[in-house]
Amino acid sequence: MAAPMSICIFLAEKRRFYQNVSISQGEGGFEINLDHRKLKTPQAKLFMVPSETLALAVATEWDSQQDTIKLYAMHLTTLCNTALDNPSQRSKDQLIKAAVKFLETDTVCYRVEEPPALVELQKNEWDPIIEWAEKRYNVVIGSSTSILGPSIPQSTKDTFVSHLASYNSWALQGIEYMITQLKSLLLSMSLLDKHLTVEQAVLLSRLEEEFQIQHWGNVEWAHDYEMYEVRARTAAAALFVHLCLENSTVKHKLLQD
């Protein structure tokens, strides 16, 4: 019997070429099948994920595509590709170091000196996040109006390194992706700890932009599109992290017509 064909994932948008999407368990994980062909990554590796629930979520992304496959909007698939191919060839320690480095330029730690209304808004909205993080992780963070940002104690960085070390490499890829969307390690940790919702985290990450828009107006469709995109990417990252930590196998029915 001939071996099943494989499908590599490319960036270009293309027409949907399959009818049915299913998942199957292989050696070491779960695979995605498009009809009778196995999905592969951009580097031609077998697309295999560690969690059955993650496989189901990715399969749903592929099954929800209509006439064309919009890979740029398939964030879970993209995150899996990054974890599988690891194009930058980074180790777990390097992923942790990169995530903690964001603390030095964390959005909620940088404050303006004027106008007074924005100063007050940042204090009212961002101070509670810093206070939550300081209490949650028993660390000192603070904020600053200096262009250099606050001086983060080494002990604080060490605490976050230790905390992030409890995540596996797949989850760390998702955390870094989330941090880049929110421009904040603290907002990302708040979201993962369910202290904030996706909507709240995204709004807090865009506090200054939203303040300027309220005062000077905006191109409505452009603003709304950007907001929804950041929400979608952040939500996907949060889901990805949680599903990468999923250890149990759930009962499922393969996706059908």
C-alpha cells in the first residue's frame, strides 16, 4: 500500500484542496490529516502536536477555512509550526531569557510625565497590575518615567526565570508570542493566571493609543481591525499555552463532513 501523501504549509494563500479534516494518534503525539494526507511544517517535518486537545483546535482551524486557506489568520497552526521547526534554533533557557528581558521594557512600567489626564489614567489602570504581580510573585517591580525604564532587581528577574522554567518549550513559544502582542510580560502573566481577560489585557496594552484616539479621533475601520487582530493573536497564544500544558487525553470524534 502506498504511503500517505503529505501536505507542507506555505505562507501564500491558496484554494482549499481538501474536504475532510481529522486527527490521528502517532508515535509521540497527534497528527492532522487533510483527507488522506498528513500535514507537514514549512520545513517539511511531520506536523505532530503533544496534546490531543491542541490537535483538535488546529484541526478546527483547517476545517473552518472556506474557499481559500488564510494561513495568516491561522494562529494556532503558526504557533505549532514555530514550536516544531524552531527556526531560530533556541533552547528552553534562551526562550526564558528572551521572555524575562521584556520586563526591562514592559509597557505597564513605562510612564509619561504629561498630559496629567494620561498620567492619571496610567496610574489608575497600570498600578493595580504591578501591585498584583509584586504580590503574586513576591517581587519588586515598580515604574518609571525615565526613558531607561525602571531598575528591575536581579532577584525579580530570577523569580520570573524560575517561574517560566515550569513551562515546557512549546508553551514558552506561546508565551513569547503573547508578550510580543501585548508588549508586556506582566500583562501576559496576568492573562495566563486568569487575572485578566483577553479583552482587558489588550486594552491595557493599548492604553496610550486609546487615550490619543479619544482625544484626536481615528480612522475607525483601521483601529477596529488592528484591535481585533491583536485580540485574536493574544487569545490564540493564551489557548495555545494552556493546551500545551494539557496532559490528559480527551475522548473525541474525528471531524467529519
